Amino acid sequence: MTQISFPEGFLWGVATSAYQIEGQPLADGATASIWHELAHRRGRVKDGTNGDVACDHYRRYLEDVGTMRELGLAAYRFSIAWPRIVPEPGRVNPKGLDFYSRLVESPMPRSSTGTRRCGSSAWAAWHAAFPWTTSWSTV
């Protein structure tokens, strides 16, 4: 069997997608995203499942981060559900901002040197969950 080695300083981590992990897509003032609308249209998802609960990361993020630490992971790439932060043009949702602020400030996994590494090397946020409204095209 061939053994694969990774370079010194390689960061093991996980990546998530907001709609697939957070759940509670309409909680605390959020509005529907393109994924929420698609998943709720009859016949669009073979078995009819949706992200309403998902892994409930929105309410259980501290447990999830604890599991990442237990696994010895040093990086977490997550996406942001923009309809949670800016549910409509010109309106910022403080509860949505608070969720991501608490997530970023949580006791996240640390690198092999013991320091929290932020930025593209250990933390990254990418988005694709846009609000379900045509008025966003003018923002």
C-alpha cells in the first residue's frame, strides 16, 4: 500500500455550506434564500427533503466546534447565508450578524502551533445563498 505524506504545517480541516448545515433558514429575521425556495418547490428535490433543520448548526454551533477540536482539526471553511445577515436591501439583521460573530469568536480549532489562524489559511467564508428576490439585482 502506498503511504501518502503531507507537508509540514498542513492544516486538516472541514468545510460546510450554510444551507446544508445551519438549518433554521428563516429564524430570527432571516428571509428565504435561493436554495430555500428551490428545495421547497414540489418535485425539485427527489425525496422532498430541505434544509429547514439540516444539522441545526445555527443552534448547535458550539457543539460542532467542540467536535472539530476533538478531531484535532485546525481549519474551518464555512459559508454565510446572506439572507440571514441582510434579509432585504438596505436592512441589516442584527441577530444574523450576531450568529456569525459568535461563530467566529467561538473557541475554534487551533493550528499545530497552538495559535488560532484566521484568514484564508484557516478560516474562510464563501457565499452562494443569496436572497430570493429580484430587487437584489439593484444592490
